[in-house]
Amino acid sequence: MSEPTALPLNEHVVGGAAEQPAGPLTVVLLAYDGMNLLDLAGPLQALTTANRSVPTGAPARYALIVASEQGGQVITGSGLPVVTVSVSSLEGVAIDTLMAPGGCPGDEYVVTPGLRDFLATRAASVRRLCSICTGAFLLAAAGQLEGKRVATHWAWLEKLKVLHPALDVDSDSIFVRDGKLWTSAGVSAGIDLTLALIEQDYGSRVAIDAARQMVVFMKRSGGQSQFSVPLAMQSRDPAFVELHAWIAANLTAHLSVDCLAERAGMTPRTFARAYVTKVGRTPAKTVELMRLEAASRALELTDLPLKNVAVQSGYGDEQTMRRAFQRHLGTNPATHRLRFSKHA
């Protein structure tokens, strides 16, 4: 099985700035009846937003095509029709990135034969092959996920494992990159994945600009920073959703097990045991990851001094924050800001 890699800086980065491709990159987004509208609209909007920020007179960054098995109108799961071209009309088109959305009207994902065959035929020639939500089932049916590490919607994890046991299904991450293959979790995670694609193509500042315009968080490179901690916690167990929201709003408090247990209405011993059972990590680990995420966002979106970021994120001092960044991200706060901040 190939080893999934952390998302790198764009290979074209020279001196910290991305060397932009000479012309538009063709991105084909597949569509079919019953698909999730946001699986298509989210990535499409992110790519369109990146196009809108090009300098005057410069070519668009992306050429966008929405294609279905037969072409014409498809009806999304929300009832909204989408106009498409047929996959057969793409013969001879040089596709850079091919994206498969998810969604289905029932409890079982039904593979569209024409899209499966199109993917199987074109996958080898594209630079990137992506899925959003249950689109992973379509890629798997096309024989593209064998032995790969993949993500999908949390509610479909077990079905994907049972149907395709050779896959290494990641139950936690918002999206996963394994070589040229990019797969994401449910629905809105397609936006996170697409922002990472934009970052790879044109650098972090273009991606951050697109994220700011869309009023969403920019998902960063590497490991634990791929997902929103409160969001990931919600998907694990609903029992502590309110507690997690309170933690996120009170990161500067003394968030000991005793404090959290009292907030949850349990004894410390019962709380610690129940938390690990339901969430899969200790309360201290969750607090640590939430503080790391808050500090990362502050570094990216503000020009606050490092000591202020450390205090407002709950670290108390720069040294503690620096150790946390080194432990989890393999870097330091100043370097993180240099790579990802609009203010750097």
C-alpha cells in the first residue's frame, strides 16, 4: 500500500511565492441525478473565486467543466437542475483535475456506469483525481482506490470498508491526499479539499484569499491541522457537543479534567473514562488540539504579536505555544505565519 503524504507546498514555490502555471488548468466536475448539490457547488465556487482574483488582463486560473454521463440536465438531490456536457464530448480534452461528487437518494450508493467507465479510462492521464463525500464509492468502483488511504462521509465509513476491504479508510480526517488521489469527507469538506488544491497550484496566499472571500477557514498542510477540531469531535459522539463548544469559547480558562467534568455534570473519574470511550482521545488532547487550531487561525488571519496569540489561545506564553507547534506541526509559530498569513 502506498504511504499517504502530508500536503506539501506547491512544487513550483520559489523563494516563498508560487510560480503560477502558464495557462488555465482544466478541472472537470462530474454530475449525476441525485447527487449532493453542495458537493458540486462548493468546489465550483472555490475555483471560481480563485479565478475572480486574477490580476487584470491575466488568464483565468481554472477552466471549469461540469460533465455527466449523457450531458444535458441532471437533477441534484435538492431538486435543483444542473446543465452539463456529456463525458463523451471530453475526448481529446486535456484534463488536469477530475472531481467526483457524492450523494444519493437512498441508503446505498448507486454507481453510474458511464461515469465509472469514464473515470477508469481517464484516471491515468490526469494530474489529480478527487472525490467529495461518497464520491469515493465511484472512484472505488472505477478501480482507482485499491490499497489507498481514503476519506468519505462519516456515516458511510463502514459501508465503504465492507464493500472495498482493501482500502485504508481514514475515519477522522476532513480530507486525505495519497499521491495523486485526493478524497474528502462529507459535503462541505469538498471546499476544504478544493482550497488545498488551489494552494498546491497557486500558493497559500491565493488559497487564503479564496477562503476569506467565501468566509470559510483555510485548511492547512499536514496531519492534525487538516480538520476543524470541534467539527471532528461532533462527528465522533453527540454526548459532548455542548462541552466542546464551551471549550472552544473558553480556551484561556484552566481546562483541567476536574473543570471539564464539573461542566459535564460528572465525577472526574467517570468523565475521564466516558470521554475516552466516546471520543477516542483524552480531554487534555482535545484541549491541546483546539488551542493549536485557534493559534493557527490567529497567526493566519491577524497580525497580532506572537505573545498575544499565545495568551488568547490559552497557551499563556510563547514558549509553550512554540513547543506545541513543533510537536504537532513540525514547525514554529513564526514560520507558520510566514507560510500562511495574508499579513506576512
